[in-house]
Amino acid sequence: MKQYSVVKITELNTVFKAHENSFGSRSPRVGDIATILDVYEDAYDLECSDSDGVTIWLEMFNTSDATFELIE
């Protein structure tokens, strides 16, 4: 997966909870579609937005936090 790839979360292995670095209206859920904003050695910054482009959530995922299906 690379920067700006679109992915679907098919499995969550970590419970994401709101904290001071969280951004958006809720936590990630299985079935959410997100865009990879940045790629790190063992992590990704992902953003899920609604149809108007408003951020639903923005989180950093370690590679072990979830399973993704590549959409685009």
C-alpha cells in the first residue's frame, strides 16, 4: 500500500478510543473506507471522510492494528 491508496478496514485488532491526539467525530470501525495520507516504516496515517469531505476520523495505524482491503 502506498500514499493516497484507498482501503477498506476488514478487521480491527486494536480498540481505538478518543484521546488528545484524536481527530474527528468517532473512532474507526470495520467497513470504513479510508485514504492513506502518510506511510511510515511500520505504520500509516489514515483518514476517513464523509461524502462532503468532512473528516470522520484521522488515526495512525500500526501494521498490526488492522487488516485492510485495497480499494484503489
